[in-house]
Amino acid sequence: MSKRKLENDVEAAEQPIAKKPKEELDANGAVRAKFRDNLFETDEANRNIAAYSESAPYKHGVIPQLIDDELLRNVRREIIEKISFTPKETDIYKIHQSGDLANLDGLDEESVQQLPSLFELRNAMYSQEFRRYLSGITDSGPLSGKKTDMAINIYTPGSHLLCHDDVIGSRRRIRGRKIGVEHCGYIL
């Protein structure tokens, strides 16, 4: 065995084995099936690019009906039936929040089986294809998907989230603006 081969084998062994979402491995459009039908078509992407470029007073994008409706309905059912929420309150918000959903891979197999649609949604939104799509719209350069977070917030009567700017040093910025979803809600 050559020294180079041995060094490569050692380096590979030292790297953590990352689980690739099943959708990333399927070249037949499984990721695209989780999104709205025409989202990835050139004309639709060009409309989103134009809307983002012309947005004011700060750069932002709105993509109506982003996720397949049936998938969202299944996710909603799983959230209602399977996810627990904890009340949280600071000077800028008062909400009920789920735990970290970005790290679903850390769940045991039984828990994973109870949230199949939530896994599908998370994998689609974190997929390389969707990150490339967002990167193309925002002209941000590659989005790694490594420093992402995901949680569900419930706003009950008396809950609130004040307008604010999350200035966190580890987040990539585009011309001084944070990439990603600003504080907005999606009603399921």
C-alpha cells in the first residue's frame, strides 16, 4: 500500500460520517417533488431573482406556496401529535418553542419513525439543490448548510416577537444583510 493511499485512508477515517438525506441521493427529482411544481423552472427562478433584486427597503424574498401542500399538511399533523413545546420569554419575544429540529439525525430510530414528513421537509430545505437555488436568487455564493437551525414557534394570545436584527458573527452576510429567513411565520 502506498504512503499516499494510507494517508488518504487515515484522513477519511478521521472525518465524521455524515448522513446524507435520502433525497440528496436520488437523482430523479425527489427533492424537487417536495416543493411547488414550477419552483425550479428557469422562468420562475428569474422572477424570484428580479423580485429579490428590486426588493426594498432591504433585500428580501417571498416565495408563495414554497412547499408541496400535502407534505405541509402531513408535517402539521406530526407537529400537533408528536412535538412538545416549551414556553420561552425574553425582552423581545414570548413564545412556545420546540426543541432543535435541525438535528433530527440525533434522534433514536423510534422517534424518527414518528416524524417522517418533518424529516422530508427538513431534508428538502437543507438539500444542496435548494441551497443552490437560494444562492442563485440572492447571488450569495455557496451556502454550506452546516450552520443552520430550525425550530417551531407557537404564538398564543399574548405571545409576541418584536422587530429586531439578529447580528450573529457566524452568519454569512450579503452586502451587510443576513442570508436566510428573517423572523417570519408560516401558518400551517
